[in-house]
Amino acid sequence: MQKMCTIEGLRMTFQPQPQLSIGMGVNNELYSQVEIDGDVWGKGVGMTWDEAKMQAAEAAFQNMKAKIGQFSQKTSTFF
């Protein structure tokens, strides 16, 4: 995913996800989110930072695939 963003000229970063409620962060869980050009594309949670990043990256990848699918369906109607 990082490589795809680089090719497209997009900036991808992993950020700690803000914990909005008291119930979040129990059991030493860590929260991460993937931001692409400042927009949140995926969120993840894990017992380690790497696990949280991996889940966030997977969610972002799925969201990106869905967005690409929507785009290709829209453009295919013109041909």
C-alpha cells in the first residue's frame, strides 16, 4: 500500500488513533489509523503497535479497493 501511494504521489502515514471514550484503550490495546493525504482510510486495534498498524493498513486497503471499484464502474458506463 505504501508503494502504491508513493507511485500515485500520495502521502501515507500511520497515526495513533485518538481515544474518544473512557472504554477505549482497556487491556493495553493500541489504536492506529492510516491517513492518506490527511484523510483517515483505515483504523486498527492490537496488543502491539505493529498489530494495530497492520489492521489499520488492511482496512485502508479494503477501502481503497472499494473506492477504485466505484470509480471503474462509473467510468465504464461512458464507453
